[in-house]
Amino acid sequence: MNFLTKKILILSLLVLIFVVKLIGDIILFSISDELLKISGSLWNYITSILILSFSLIYFYIESKNEFNIKYDELNSFFNVNLYQTTFLIFISFIIISFYNNINIYEYIKDSYFGLIIKSFTFLYLIISSIIVINFCLKTIWSRRKKNTREIIVVLTISAFIVLIFSSIEYFFKIEHNLLFNISSVIVFLFYVILLLYLPFKKNWISFLSKKNKTILLLLSLINFIFSLSIFIDSINVESLFFKEFNNLYSITSTFISLTFAFSAILNARLFLNSMITYPSAKIFERKNQELNNLTNLNKFISDSINKEPEFILKTIFNLALETLEANGGWIINEKKEINIIYGINKESLKNQIIQFSSLFENLPNEIQIIESISQNSLYEKILKDINNIKSIITIPISVFEKTKGIMFIFKNEDYGIDFEVIKIMGAFKENIKIALENAHLFRESIEKERIKRELLLAQEMQKKLLPQSLPKIINYNLSVKTLPANEVGGDYYDIVKLKNGKYCIIVGDVSGKGISAAFYMAQLKGVVLAKSLEVNTGKELLIEINKTLYGKIDNKIFITLSTILIDDDNGNIRLCRAGHLPAIHKNNTKIEILKPNGIGISLANNSIFEKNLEEINIKLLENSAVILFTDGITEINSYNNEELGLEPIVEICKQSNNSAEFVDKLFNELYKYIKINLNHDDMTVFALYYKTNLN
Amino acid sequence: MEKSEKFYINKREHNDIVILELNGYLDAHTSPIFEKELESIIENKIYKIIINFKNLDYISSAGLGVFMGYIENVRNNNGDIKLTEMNSKVFSVFDLLGFPALFDIDITEIDSIKRFENKN
């Protein structure tokens, strides 16, 4: 059975019982009181219990899903129901007062009309008191503490005991038994004491705004007064209202007493608590506001990481103005410019403001408060035309240990800025620093990411400038490997076909490493591509390269190149060296270091270069090899912090029978040293073995 | 261990010739010091310069670049930069690049001085 259906069912039953009771009461009234007094009492008792029970059940169901209220809704909920409760209590009080007026009482006492009116009003009172008790319980339950639940259970039990006492009294007419009276009073007192003790949280009262606190103060007072009156009337045997009430509703009046006792005591406690915390309402509100502002500030800090510094400063400035409830202010930056200003609208006053601001430039990096400008004749003099600045607070803005500016905030009244705001403004100062620093670091990291992507792209592009694979040349076994120091490097190798169709191997090195070396390497590749089809030997190629580049590149940059021209299939090759490292020639077990004469590229003009460039012929025997490499290999530091030198390369060459084997072994060795070297240069090795039996 | 260690220059004069004694390590980190010195000498219109390498332990390509940067200007003013008293390691660096074909590299300082004087 769903929720709505349950409610409708109970409501219908309630209405049914009420109608039945009304009819029954009318019948009883018309017959005679004396005759059916006993059965009348039973009828009275049963019907009122039923009405009471069903009403309770209805409100129990109604409130079941409302009983645990979320904290945020609490205050709005509270105000609405508080008004409702006050209204109901007030109406009940009016009704009871009306009835207690002798004239009105006489009018409705013995008539059918009176009976009907009374039935409806009594029902109203019962419903109202159920709503009131519901409100009281909700208020307490939503602000419960550790023992609240247990106390409420005990309260309910004692309320039941009081009702039982009441029933006993009603049926057995025990009106003057002392023991009985004392017992029932004791239980009732116990009930009252529990209500006074009933624990619930009260600090929320302090946190109400001044307006809400005033409302609470007034309404709880009204509720207390009327609840107390109703309660007193309900236990007053002379009460005209309750005499009539008991005639129709027997012990239900006990329920009414219990309810309004609860309401009176709860409202008294709420009233006292609001009264006690009332004077500090303003301060509390201010502190609460400060806290809210700080929370907003912190939230802004984390949201502002991708915002511009100007925006961050402006937002925090506005927040600071709001927090201090200030009349205006400005921010002056390290360049003595004022881009953020509020509350001063004359451009002409800017000079004075700048003059005033410069007084604080060299002060320690702390917040300063000037309580009253008039106390300092210098300040007063400078600011005399700006008559709405009376008290000022200055907040230095520092980012990464450097002062980037000062924030000035002013008020129109002397002594308008308390020293106690230093603490919260300190928080602002810290947060400005954090926000600006974070935004800066974020921008930097974005930039770094971008640069990194660019470098990786450059790396891809540079790889394409090198041959993707080495051609298969009869009787020659070629292998090459290069490792730039960074994403891009200055080492170069190539294998090109010359005009006569012969292959020429080139290995070279641009001085330095990184991007600038890479640019020169790209330029070199272009020249090689262009000139290789115009020449027939490595020497001619080098001469052309030097011709093209001499005077065209920065004279602090060196390009060194070596070439090996493969003359024929029989192991005849020619070696040329333009300033580059010597080549290693392995002939069986004999190792030769070949260093033909030659100057680095673009250091000398064409005639000097050509005159000094030596080309040597080599006849390779079976399994002989020539190795070209760059200085990144020989200059890497080995374990004893000395340069690696030629020896290791020579050794590995001796132990290797083909170029791939040599290159792999060499790099395996090199990787050991790369691990321990923080910086190393670009590394390249090109191995050429003469092997006739590989095909 | 980076080779960017100490570098300093002792300056001497012999008549109208300036002699710079290089000490320590000349590489990318320390070459600006050398550059500044050459710069100021040339600004004072002194174009006869001898570089003495006897106390220089190490030179890198950045150090070599400094020479190339100023030699043209100096020679256009009828002067020269002459190099002398290199140890074998330093000499091999110059030699590899072919500097002996571009610069006068002498074994003793006297030889370099004599070259200047003979020219006159």
C-alpha cells in the first residue's frame, strides 16, 4: 500500500469516526444525560481514543519521511513551520478564551447548534495539538544529541503513564484519593523535569541571522505565553472550556495538557537561548560572513588556475572589499600603475593616490592598518582632496618572494577598520600569493607541454632527414646507429649516389647540440642533396659543401665531415676528412688510425680549403673495415670520470666480424656509460665492412 | 663532473703586442670571459695578440669558436692572433679541425713575437 493511499485511508477513517461520534453525541444529548451517563462515558472514552489515535497515526505517517531533514533546508523549514505553529497555538488560545467567556459559554452550552460547534472546535484543538507536538518533536529530533533518543522514549512512556492515570481516574472516579493524586502529580512532574533536561543542539541559534534571531525570539515568546495559558487552563477544574471538552472527549484533555506543557517548556528554552545570544548576533553574523568569504576565496583559488593574473587580482580585490564592507580601494603594481580601482572616480586623484602608495613601498612585507588618516599629518596632506578616505588597510602582494604590488582598501569613517581583521586579511594575502603563483606555474607548464610536443615533432622531422635504410651494396656490409643527446641533435650521416653512380658515405657533426645544431644539420642535408649529383668523389663533394657554406654560417659554429667513396666492388675506397675525427681502419687484427689532412667546413675560403684537403685511397681486404664516428662517443665519461677515448672502439672493432655486430656491441657498451653521464654529446657510428661472401 | 671549471686570463704586454695567458678550462661556460677580454682589447684598437696556452688544460669547440669570431676583424686591421705553447692535448684539438692551416701556432712565445716583429 503506497504512502498516499495510506494517508487517504487513515484520513477517511478519521472523518468516519468523527461523523459517527457526532451522530452518537447528538443522540446521547437528545435522550438524557442521567440515563445513559455510564454508557455515555464509555462511548465518550472509546470514540475520543479512536479519534486521538487515528489523528496521531495520520501525522506519524505524514512525518515519517520528513523526520530526517538535511541540514541546509533546516533554517527555511524551521521558519515556515514556526509561523504555522504559532498561528495554531494562537487560534487555540483564542477559541479557549472565547469559550471561557461566560456569555458565549451560556450561548452554546445546551443546544444542538452548540454541540455541533463544540465537536468541530474540539477536533480542531486535538489536530492542532498533534501538529504542535509534531513540530516540537521535529525540532528536537533534527537537532538531537547523544541521549536525545532515549530521553524521548522515556518521555513518551511517562506521557502514557499519565494518560493511564487519567483513564483510571475517569472510570473509577478517584478524585480525592491522596496517594493517587500524589502519584499522578509525581509522574507529571517527572515528565516536566525530563522536558527541561531534554538535550538538543542549540548552537544553531547563534548562527541565525539577526533577522531570524529576532523572529525566533518573538515567536518563541508568544508560543510560550499561549502554550502556558492553554496548559494552565487544561488543568484548571473551573475551566469552562475544558469542562465541556471533557464531556465529549474525556481524557483527551490530558493529552492536550501534555502537549502544551511540552510546547511551553520547549518555547521557553528557545526563547531564553535566543535572548542570551541576541546581543552577539551582529558579531556572529559578521564572523559567519567572513567565513563564507574565506570559503568563497578558497574555492576561487582552486578554480582560478587557468585565469589571467589581472582577473584573479580583480576578483580577490572585490572579495576583500566585500569582506571588510569597505567603501573602496585600489591596487598599485610594481610599475606604479593603478589598473584596479574602486570608490574613487576622478582620474585627477590618481597622482595623489600614487604618491600616497609610494609611502608604503619599502615597508616590510606585512599588512598595515591606518586607523585614522587624520592622525598623520603627512597622510592627511597627501589625501586632503580625497575626502572619503578616512581609514586604510594595506596588503602587500608578493609572488615567488617578489613584491608585485600593494592593495589598498579604505573606509569612509575614522577607526572604521578594526585590528582584528588583520587575521582574515592575512588569509587573503596568502591566498592571493597562492592563486597567482599557481596560475603562473600552470601557464608555464602549459607552455612546457607545448614546447615538448614541438620538440618531439622536430625529432620526427629530423629522423626523416637521415636515410631510413641503407642500400645493399655488393661486397660491402654497412651498419649505422645514431643517438642524439636531446630530442634533436647536430650529428649527420648519409649515403648518396654521386653523378657517376658511385655511393658516398658521409658522417658529420655540427658543433654543439640541440635545436641550433639541428637547424645547421638540416641545412647541410640540403646542400648535400643538391651537390651530390654534381660531383664524382667525396673530395669534390666536400669542396662544394665548403664553397656553398663558407661565410654563410655563424663563424663560431664548426661543421666537420668525413666521406668514404666506394670506388668499386673490390674493396677500393677513398677517405676524406674535413676537420672530422680520424677514421679507424681494421685490417684483420691490425688497427690503423687514419687522419688525412683537412680543415673544418666554412672555416676557410675555397682555395685554402681545397689546398689542405687530402684524399687517401684504401684497399680493403676480406673482413676489413673502416669506421666513422662522432666525438660524442669518444668524449663520454667512463667509470673513472675520464673520457672513453678511442681504445674501447678499437677493441670492439677487433672482436666484431660484421658491421651490425660491431655497432650493436659498441652501443651496448655505450649504454652503460650513458646511464652515469648527466650530459653527453650526440653519438653516431657508421661501420663499413668488406665481405665478399655475404651475398 | 662537468668540465666547466675555473678559467682566468693573465694579460701581459710586450711593446705593442698584447699577450693573453689562458688558465684552466675553456669551454661553453667559460668562453664568454675570453670573449669579453678579446672584445675589449680590439675596442682599444690593439690588433697584435698572442694567446699563450701553457696553463690551459682543456679547450672545447666553444672555446675554438671565439677565435673564429674575431680573427677576420683583427686581420682586416693588419693584425693577427697567434697561438703558442699548447700542450699536446690542446694542440690535437686545434689540429683535428685544421687550425694549423689557418693560424700561426708556435712552440714558444718568442717565436710568435718574432713573427710579429719580422712582419714589420
